[in-house]
Amino acid sequence: MNGHPLAYLDSAATTQKPIQVLDAVDDFYRTKNSNVHRGAYALSAEATDAYEGARAKVASFINAGGPDEVVFSRGATTSLNHIAYGWGLNRLSEGDRVVLTIMEHHANVVPWQLVARHTGIELVYLTLDDHYEVDLSGLADLLDERVKVIAFSGMSNVTGTLGPARTLVEAARSVGALVVVDGAQLVPHAPMDVQDLDADFLVFSGHKMLGPTGIGAMWGKPERLEEMEPAEGGGEMIADVGLYESRWAPVPHKFEAGTPPIAQAVGLGAAVDYLQKVGMEAVRDHEHEITGYALKRLADVPDLTVYGPTDPTHRGGAVSFSLADIHAHDIATVLDEHGIAVRAGHHCAKPLLRHLHVPATARASFYLYNTLDEVDRLIDGLLDARRVFGLDA
Amino acid sequence: MSALDELYRQVILDHYRSPRHRGALKGPHIHAEGLNPSCGDEFSIDLLIDDGVIVDVATQGQGCSISQASGSMMTEAIIGRTLEEARALADTFKRMMGIEEGENPLDPEKPGAVLGDLEALQGVKKFPVRIKCADLPWTTLSDALDRSES
């Protein structure tokens, strides 16, 4: 890239794909391509098996109680919209409260705002403390019967902050509220056991965990999925359709209107196989090592501020920073000239950036394929940015 | 000079760090705001127009060095100009940047003769994703000029 080998440090945005995933998608289109759940011929049965087989793999990856607890969607954003519309719109009313954190991605903010517009619910935010951890000091005062949902990010895509899942699940249970975990940045990077997590919903995206774009998942507790209405209607999601009323197909199909992203689901299944072969503990440990090394080296760059927790074993591998008076986009342009891909901007988390009083940050984010050498190149690139902007290296 | 050094020329960094005509105008003026939603860069402009001439200008904004420097240089270029001249200037700038079709208006023999300091922004052309940064103040200016005539 620009005369250098690519150092891809933007996996929080989307990940690169292993050849096993590309092959799985390619093989599906070459040998099994047909629609699922309808054809009365062998090829369609094979496609259905591949699609449902991927569901079983994803269910096992997060230790779900069974494949029927996993709904395929376009990704975490769509999953959160399903929950907000399918559950929230039908079960929340004026005066009810949804508790979010200030570090949420827009995907876990805007759908609830849309629900608020229709129902008059109130959104309440937990903020971050000076150590970039979710501030729980006001939580006890906040908890009463008005709180119906606590929805939070498992790991911030900006600061790497871990959502305090245990505390928030307990808090929600104490008032009978629902727990929604945005796992878009968490599920790809650490072992996940939904039975241990004990939330009501967990959502994530395939493309952030080595899989294709256009596929993701919503895990839900069976009773939640049963009581939840579909947010989209169409083919595939029905048991019977009359002129004025219809009956839904059983869970999880009632949430999968239309022809699903079949090849993409198969690709996600291959991604899950790949991650399990590497081992999610190993993935996590590698990221701890590389994030720790990055934080240590970034601390030596003059005038550089990291926005996030300092302990690499209690945070994710998304590292946001600013450098002197150099705007994040200018940092990204200089790094790009060195073949280093980082994100610059508000990272779809404007409430958090306002809270941090920064209009934009640069962000390096790591995954299992990144190396310590790439961190060294990042540091060299940042020192060159200082030189270009007339600051002492 | 490397492409990076050509992009971030001294004059650009100077305008970025010490933007000219910064602030807001008091009293009657024309106001316009511009935003690049994809990157979050913001730019707003106040124009005081008297008898078809831009007699004062003030801008505010936040964003990358390219967008803010482009805006700062623009203020120096348009002050004292007629509305027609300002429009022609915007057109010349956009042709220099390849944003609008047409011949490059610059004279290679005489650097700075056509657009002054603004010619330093040519380095942005090697970074296509950043051209919209340089263009933001000019789009905002065009919006303000349109308002002045309606």
C-alpha cells in the first residue's frame, strides 16, 4: 500500500478474511447455490443444510442452548433494530426507561431514539469516569421499576472499555429489566458463553470476526424470542398468510423475512471454525500482548493522548488517540503514506466523543493477524507525522 | 519534496494553526454552514456585503488542517471582492483542484500568480479522499453567495 506492505490496523471497522472463509463462500456458490427452506429438490436441501449448519456453528461458538436461539441478521445494527422494534416498540410505553452508556455505538443509540419517538420512553445514560470505565456510582439511584431495558456495549469501539456485564446484568435483574449486549467488538475478540453472560440478547456482526459482510446474529433467550414480534415481514418468516392476518413461523425463522444471506452465513460458519481452531483464549491473549505493547510504545510519543483504560488485560484492542494539534484525518493520511491503515473520525460514537471533548480521534485496532512489528511501524509513522507538522520527533 | 511534504506545506500549516478572520460578525450579515458528515469537519461563514462587495468576512469551524487552512486562505482571497469575483474565484479554485471540469487555470511559469497562497493546496490532488476537505469552505461560500442574492 503506497509502496509499503499493508499494516491493517482497522479491524474494529472490519476484519480481513482467511482463505478458508473465501473458499467456503466460493464453494457454496459453485456447488450448492439454491434457495433455502423451500425447494423440493436435493440441491436446495444441501443449501438448507449448509445454512442451518452455520447456525449450529455460531450457536456452539457462543455456547447457546441450541441453534434456535440464534437469529441470522445483516449484522449487529440490524439485530439491535430488531430488538428495538420487535421487542421495544411492542412492550415499552411512556414513562419507561432504557438505560444506555455514553460509549454506545450509534447502532445502540438511534434505534432506541426511534422507539422513544413512537412511545415516549426515556433514555438514560451511564457515563464514563476519569479512567474510561463505565461510571457505576449513580446506578443504584437510577434503578427502579421504570427501568425496562439496560443495553450496553460489551466493548467500546473507541476506548476499548469493557462493558461491566456482571454488574449491569445483576442491576437489571433487581428491577426485572431486560439486558441487551452489543457484542460487535466483544464476540470477535474473547471467548463468549451466553449462558454464563446471562443477558437476554447478544448481537454481533460476522464481518468483524473474519466473516463476510451482510451477515450477523442476534442471540436471544428462548422466552424473549418467543414474546418478541418480528420487525420485518415477508416470505420465509410465516406459518400461514391470510388476507388480513398471518401467523409466524417458529423461532428463529420468524425473524428472518425474505431470502437470507445464505452464502454469507456459510462464510460466517467457516470463520467460526477458523477462530475455534485458533482458540478464542489464544486470540484474546495475542490481543492483550499487542495492545499492551502498543500502549507502552504510544506512551513514548510526545504530546500523544490515549483515550482508554491503561491495563491491556482489562480492555479491548481498539486504541484511540490524539497527537499534539494534528487532526485525526491528517494523522491517518500520514500513516496511510506509510502503508498503515487506521480509522480517523468520530467512530459512529458521537455522544462519547462529545463526552471526551474531542471532535475526532485516530484509532488503531488489532486482531489475531497483527504483529508487534506493525506497532513499531505505527510509532515510526506517528513520529513522521510530528516531523511533517513541524514538531520535534 | 515527498507527496506528504507537498500536501502539508508550511503555508498550509501556518493557516491551520493561525486561521485568519476567525470568529463571527456582529450586526447584519449573511451566514452559511457546511458539514462533511463522513468525517465531521465543520465550517461556517459570515459575510458582510455592501453594494455588491464583500467588505468583511468571519469564519468558524473545526476539522483537519486541509479544510481549515483552505477556509483561512479563502477569507483572504475574497475580502474586498465583488460577488461576481468571489464566484469566479470559487470556480477557479475548483478547476485547479479538479473538482469541476475545465482546464487547470494556473500558470506553471508563475507560481502564485493566479490564486496566491491557495495554490499550495494543489498538493491535495494526490490524495483524492482529501479533496472534499479542501472543498468544504468553498461549498459553504457558494451557499452564502446564493443566499445573498435571494
